[in-house]
Amino acid sequence: AQSVTQLGSHVSVSEGALVLLRCNYSSSVPPYLFWYVQYPNQGLQLLLKYTSAATLVKGINGFEAEFKKSETSFHLTKPSAHMSDAAEYFCAVSDGSGGYQKVTFGTGTKLQVIP
Amino acid sequence: EAQVTQNPRYLITVTGKKLTVTCSQNMNHEYMSWYRQDPGLGLRQIYYSMNVEVTDKGDVPEGYKVSRKEKRNFPLILESPSPNQTSLYFCASSLVGTNSPLHFGNGTRLTVT
């Protein structure tokens, strides 16, 4: 069974500081990994996805994530936080083994950006 | 515009009164799914559908029903809602394939009193 662990349910950073949101996964097969962002009163939107083409994945709004197989991690980073980055972020793993499509989400990390 | 549309956005009901939350997508996606979001628990899958007339249970299916009679629609039915079903619900769709990202609706906030 696959699972996703996001360390830190709340993260606070100052505007302009580095953003680092952690995600570790477990999967019995090579994983497809995603980061989604949820702004207040909205649904989730895709931020970026890893599909084995490259270990460093660039997404929207200046975010990127690095896939590290040896650490089973897919941490999300952004060099300089903006106020507009305040949102909740979800890491997800997708597994198609067994003939069905299963997406498992982490419990989410709320990012607060302090002016 | 490609989108997943859920209705209603907000719903307050009483225990035992049957309700339906509608979900429609205009992207010709085969895969559709329902999730509930609760604080500290993330998103948990209720039911999913790989195509018309093909549905299956997710992680938390108790108390819910779904149907997939048309490709674009995937309604969620609560035949006898209970207070523990108070939650934020999301419908999502995608192409079939594990690297296909999900497209989400804007959510339905359900309160059962």
C-alpha cells in the first residue's frame, strides 16, 4: 500500500525567505508524485508532477521539487516566498497497480507568509 | 473553459434527510472521484469511477452512494446523512493513467445537524 507523509502541518516563513515543504512517500512501484495547492475556499490545483523524466521538476509560481529515490522524498521548494503563496499544500502519490487508479494524499501543510 | 462543477457550494441539512451533491466535468475524462477533506486528515477517497457504469469504493465509502450513468456526471448521494458526514467534499476528474493530474471542483461544504 502506498502512503504519503508531510512533515509539519503548519509552516511559517518570512516574505522573501526560502520555502521548504517536506514530503516522503512509500510505494511498492515506481511512483508518480504530485504537489497540489489549495487557496482558501477553492479546490486543489496542480502545482507540479514527477513522472520520471527528470528528478528536478519545475512547477507554476516559481515552485520546484526534487525527487530523491534513496530518501523516498519529494520536497517542495521556492527560493523566495511571496504573500500570495499563503495556502495549503498537498503532496500526493499515484499508483496504478492492480488495474485501478489510486491517488493517496498527504495530510497537508498550511503555509503562512509573514510580511 | 475546462472545469469540474460541483453543486451546491454550501449545504445545511438535518440527520436522515437524503441529499445529492452533483458533479459534472466537460473534459471528457474517464476517471472521476469523490473525496472528503477534514482538518488534520487531508483528503480521503470516498468512491471512484474508471468509466461509465464502473464504480468502486475508496477508503471511506460507508454512508455514501454514487452512480455513473453518463461520462460527464458523477453524483454523490447520502441517503441518510449523519453528523459525522459534516465535511468539505471535492469531486475530481482526470484521464485514466497514473501520471494524469486530477482536476478538482471548488468543493461542497456540508453541515449535518
